Amino acid sequence: VKVLHNQLVLFHNAISAYFAGNQKQLEQTLKQFHIKLKAPGGDAPSWLEEQ
């Protein structure tokens, strides 16, 4: 339960930072999730995005 609570707090922080336009806070939160942001146009689009 404690791990789930921590994951929900991180998720809430990431969503809040995203919608507030706070890039630094979003990057910090995603580092805690061990997720890297992709730069727009940096990678080829997935097959779903091509359609």
C-alpha cells in the first residue's frame, strides 16, 4: 500500500506540473519515475501516430 501511495503521489505531481506548464518540475518528477522526455520531432513517430 505504501508503494502504491508513493506512485500515486508521483503521478499526481507529474500531471500537475504538466498542466501547469512547469517543465523543470515535470522533468524532476519523471526522473523519479526513471522516464526520459522525448524532444518533439526527435524520434520517428510510432505507427499509431502515422495514421
